[in-house]
Amino acid sequence: MTTNPAHVKALRTELSSRNLDGFIIPLTDEHMSEYVGSYAQRLSWVTGFEGSAGNAVVLMGKGAIFVDGRYTLQVADQVDGDVFAHHHFQEYSLLKWVADNAPKNGKIGYDPELATVAWVETAEAALKKAGLTLVATDTNPIDSVWQDQPEAPLSPAYVLDDQYAGRSAAEKRADVAQSLEAEGADAAVISMLDSVAWAFNVRAADVDNTPVAHAFAVMRKDESATLFIDARKVDETLRTKLGNHVSIEPRENFYGHLANLGTEGASILVDRATNNAKIFDTLTKSGATLVEGQDPCILPKAVKNSTEQQGSRDAHIRDGAAITEFLHWLSVEADTGNVDELKAVAKLWSFRQKRALLQDNSFDTISASGPNGAHCHYRVDENSNRTLDMNSLYLVDSGGQYFDGTTDITRTIPVGTPTQEMRENFTRVLKGHIALSTTKFPKGTSGAALDAIARRPLWDAGLDYDHGTGHGVGAFLAVHEGPQRIAKGSSDVPLEPGMILSNEPGYYKAGEYGIRIENLVLVKALEGKDAGEPGRHMMGFETLTHAPIERSLVDTSLLTDSELTWLNAYHADVWAKISPLVEGAAKAWLEAATAIIAK
């Protein structure tokens, strides 16, 4: 367990001094980010939970933590159940738990910078019904007692060259200005870190594995903009490249600037899903007219331009060469008993480092041997590190951040001899992966409509997986990007040509092994006879990821002829694209790994 009772005690003392009976702790930052800087890891500091999604609540005599199915095993390992009850958020929600457990007439605090206004409205209604009051805090009480809280990062900000971005920041501002004019808004508040990065073609290293700068922005219908960023991160080169239409102000001036806009009576586009509640509150109290709509950067960021699409293809070929060299190394070393999860992470990084334009990992590598693989989003450390045991499965999910693209790939590898059950379940996952890869769908189709296609081979055997089938991916940006997803109950955002998503069905047997096969795919418009009847505009996927899929885990008796044809064609394409980039024993291994599989 990593829960520190002293941290919980200190927080309760602080809450008492503020006349609060409880406090809600989400895992996010003031930008509503999924991945946050170390200074914002408040959930981890209080509970010990180190996953990337979850929330918790601390009352005076009890507490609870809420996660999804990816983290049910991890939360049990890391969080003391005597201090925080563990719950799946779909089975017992945080607000229901608070209503059931908080004292009558209790006051429950929350940080308005770490919540959307939509959540606040829902929470206020739910708690009021239970006789409770939701109270916005002026400052976060955790920050008051976190003695060694890290400082906010200060990595230098820089402009991503147009040869990678594909469009200049001025062109993007012009497009946003047009959308603001259409919405009847004078300006828009941009608070998501990757939206700010996209709009200004600015990158930094303020969040691990995600090349963004901690910054807010206001973009206006006259094509001007203000970027709010720590002055210590900005040099004259950045100022010059951004140009005269972009003013740069200290980050701490952001809320004051919003208040001034309200005083001027401006109409401001705000996004209930991405702007924090303090933004709404500041604008409302100062007299601004709120125009509710979507962050104007989200959709154009998700629909990659032709430069970004080609950059992603190029990055995936280089990345595929690194993966190939790693898989070859693993084929030689894994059976020796000298490889553990951490050693594998380091070795994979060494192969990626050889590739041009690499800047970072795109997330912490999931390197999971045997039962650790059953944790969907397992993260290895010195305490959990396992040797790659004989006759087990090894799951490795990793990615790179290149100037021209972001990659994300998962492969499952047998160490020793896999069981027939492992082979059968791997093949069912593969069948789902192929089914989604080859699906054609009409314009207007959302990812929610496609999710079951990848699950059916598992469902047919009474199996399933408790995570989405696909997430959006950025262009040298966030490895998890919205609004597009392929998942149960996901949003109804239609998939559009130029969007990049993952295709990653899996299966996880608690205490034994995990299986996942993940490639990234690009949505494309189909042409010719595949385009469908006039006006139908059929679409499909182009596979971007190129690396062998483990042949020894494939039970060909479970594959149809068309599925085997797809696998052989995929491997032929991998050989054609990757073989020129690898040499010697790795190239010989790749030739065998991509050879035609006969039924």
C-alpha cells in the first residue's frame, strides 16, 4: 500500500479549520487535463493511487476512492481499504456515496478550478437533495498541507515548425475567428492544454510525455489572441514567431483578464465540457454574456491536415523499426530469465532513441509480465517489477512523441510456450481487431456505433474487456485526444476523414495474464466502388502502425479465410515498410515474423 495516513490526517485538520465536513478530490488540473504535472497529483498525495483516472472524497471519519474497470486491481494494491473504500464509479458513484455518508447538513468542499460547470450543477443538485451543501473553496486545501508540493513546471516554450504543423498559427486564428463570428461571440476562452498548443503551434514539456505548455488563451473574432503563460518560459524567438497579433501576458493575469472582458460586456464562447467552473464564475460575475459551445479548436485539432497525416505515417514507420528491433531483442533474451519489466522498458527506449525526430515517450510504457498484464493500465516500478517468467504472456504498450507524429502500439508476446487458452483468447482479440480494421461505415457514424464490432468475437465466447476500444490521438500532442472515441456509451461525435484513433481490443484474466493488440488507424473517405451509393460517402480505416503481430499466438483454426488474408497482407506491408530500416539479425527475424501463415 502507498496510502499515507498522515496526509489524510493533515487534510482533515485543514478542512476542519475551513468549517468543511468533506472535500472532493478529482485527478485533473485547472485545464481539465487527463495527464497532469506532478504539482497537480493531489489524488495520489492523499490516497496513494497512481493511476491516470479516478477521484476520491475525504470526510472527517471516512473516505472513498472511485475508479473504472481499468484500475480495480491497481487501486486494491495501492490504496488502504481501511482508509478509503474502493468503488467502481459506475456501480457506486462518488456523489451517491457522499449523499449516503456525509453528516446531515454537511458542507462538502471542491476546487472550482478542478471541476467543470456541468459537474458543479449536477453535484449541487444531488447534494442539495441529500441536505448537503457544495462549497467552492478559494484555494485548494490540499495545497495548504502538502509541504513538499512540486512547483509548476518551467520548461521552455517553443514554436512547432510549419513543416510539421501543416498550417500556421495565423491561419488557425483566422479559422477560429470565423467560427466565433458564426457563433455570435467576441472571443473564446481556450483552456485545454492541447488546444492552446494546437492553436498557437506552441509546444513545451510541462506535462510528462505530452508536449504542451501550461497556458491559457483568449482568441478573438478579429484574429488577435492573448496567451497567458509564465514569462520565464518565453524568449524573444517565441514572441517574434507568434507575431504582433498575439500578446503574451503572465499566467496569473488570466482570471483578471476574464473579469475585464465581462466588465466590457463582451460575449464569450465557453465550453461546459472543457472550461473549469472558475472561468464560468469569473465571467458571469463580471457581466459577460456567455455563449455556450464547443472549444473551437477541438474538432479542427482532431481532423488532421494532409501534412499531419503524412507525418504520422512517416513517424509510424520509424517507430515500427524501433518496435521490430525491440521484439527481435526480446525473442533472444526473454527466455533467459534475465529480463524484467524495467529492463524491457529501458531497452525499448534505447531503440526508439535511435529514430529521427523523437522527443519523448507518448506515455509511461506499460511493461507487464504475467499477472501484471491483467492490470489494463499497469505501470511498473521497483516494487512491482517482475521477471518475464517462462510460459507466460508479456504485454507491452508504448508510444513515442516525434515532431511529425504521436505513436501508440501494444503487442502481446509469449515467453516460453503459451497455453491453448492463451492462444484462443489472443486469436479472439485479433479477430476483433481485424473486424474493426476492415469495417466500412457511412458518413455521420460515431465511434459508439463501431465498438461492438471489435468485441463480438470475445462476446461469442462469453468474454469482454473493461476499457474503450479506441481513443483519439494527437499530432505531436496528447496520446489521448477527443472528441472522437470508439467505446461503449461514448459521445455521438461522428468520425471524420483525418481523425486518428487507436484500435485496441483486449482480454484480461485476473491473476494470470493480459492480452491487447493495438494499432493506430486513420479515418479515410473511401473511393470508387467502395464509396457506396451516391450521397452515402462511405468511410474506412487506414492502418498506420507497422510491427509484427505474434504468429505463435494465432490459432488459425479460429480465423476465417478473409481474416487470415488480412493478417498476411498486413505482415507483407510491415515487411515492405520496415525491412529497409533494420539490418542483420533483426531483419532476418522480421522476415520470419512476417512470413505468410498458411491455414
